Amino acid sequence: GAVVSQHPSWVICKSGTSVKIECRSLDFQATTMFWYRQFPKQSLMLMATSNEGSKATYEQGVEKDKFLINHASLTLSTLTVTSAHPEDSSFYICSARDRIPYEQYFGPGTRLTVT
Amino acid sequence: AQTVTQSQPEMSVQEAETVTLSCTYDTSESDYYLFWYKQPPSRQMILVIRQEAYKQQNATENRFSVNFQKAAKSFSLKISDSQLGDAAMYFCAYRRWFATGTASKLTFGTGTRLQVTL
């Protein structure tokens, strides 16, 4: 099956700094990518949807200036957490969707810890 | 808005036995897909099974099968001959299919944690 990679798999950063997470579709072109956040023992919460070459569409309540999403190519999307604070600590999962039949594949996730 | 409900936060099954996980959904649409995803301790989301709403036949994938009741808006997952590796969080998900030939985002349920005991 199709593979989606995420880098880094875990990251620790200091409060006030920014951190970038990369999401790549390795063997297919992803017209749409999704970014999720998951708290322990909870479901996935969609943060934003991005289409290649377009601005991301953020879900209600998600700060677009804090969580910057760039989908520069059909195989790469990035999530930048700006001015991170401890409450941003979480597990972030990206997902890439191919063309027909719009199958959606998930990356392995990134654990972010802000100290 | 579409909603997906999983009423069983936790389930337990003995190895080699059968277990059924429940899922109900609410939608006014007629064209949609339903999914079961597995999230093991590694937290990698894995697609278990997919059901197209227009298909009356229930989907099966080896030991995994679904009971799709469209009128009742119910979509349960049956795991037969449970194995230790089946222990995971299981999420039910809904995705709408548009007449334009595109799909909506996934709507997830809250998940069911499945324990498999010896």
C-alpha cells in the first residue's frame, strides 16, 4: 500500500520556539493532505485540510497563525507550530489522500513536547 | 453535520474468540463510505475495512467483517478468531461522497479500546 512518512517522529522544543513537521507521500501524489491532533486516549481531531498550491482550510477553533500549514507540492506538506507553548504538546498525525478513489493514508505521527 | 458514535469505550475478548464493536452514524446523505481504522500502540493508523453505502453486501477482509445496516445507520465490526495483535484502538469513520466525484473529510468516532486476553 501507499506510504506516508512524517519527520521527525518526536521532537522536544523550548517554549517560545517554532518547530516544523514534514509529511511526505512517498509513492503517490497527494492532492489533499490533512493534519490531525490527538490527545491521549482520544480520537483524532482534524486541524486543517490543505490542497496542493492552495491555502489550508482550518477547522473552527484552530489558530491559523499558530499552526502554519504549507502544501507546496503533491508529495510534501509541512506543519509549523509557531511560538510553541506547553499546551501545544500533543501527537500530530498527517494524512495524505490520493486521486481516485480518494484513499486516505496516514503517517506514523509526531510526538511534540514543549518544555 | 454528520456524527459517528461508538458507545463502547472498552471491550475485551479472549484469544481465538469473536468480538463485535459497535458504531452508529447520523447522516442525511445517500452516497458515503464507512471505515474501520485500527490504531495499535505504535499509533500508526491502519485501515481495517471499508464499506460503500451503495453496496448491500457486507464487506469482509479475512477475519474482519462488518454488519452494515443502512436503514438503522449501524456499522459494526466483527473480529473472528481474535489474536493478541488485534489489541488496539478501533475507530469508526464516515466520509461523504459528492456528486462532483470528490470526497469529504473523514469524521471519526471516539474509538473503542480492544483488549485481547489469553
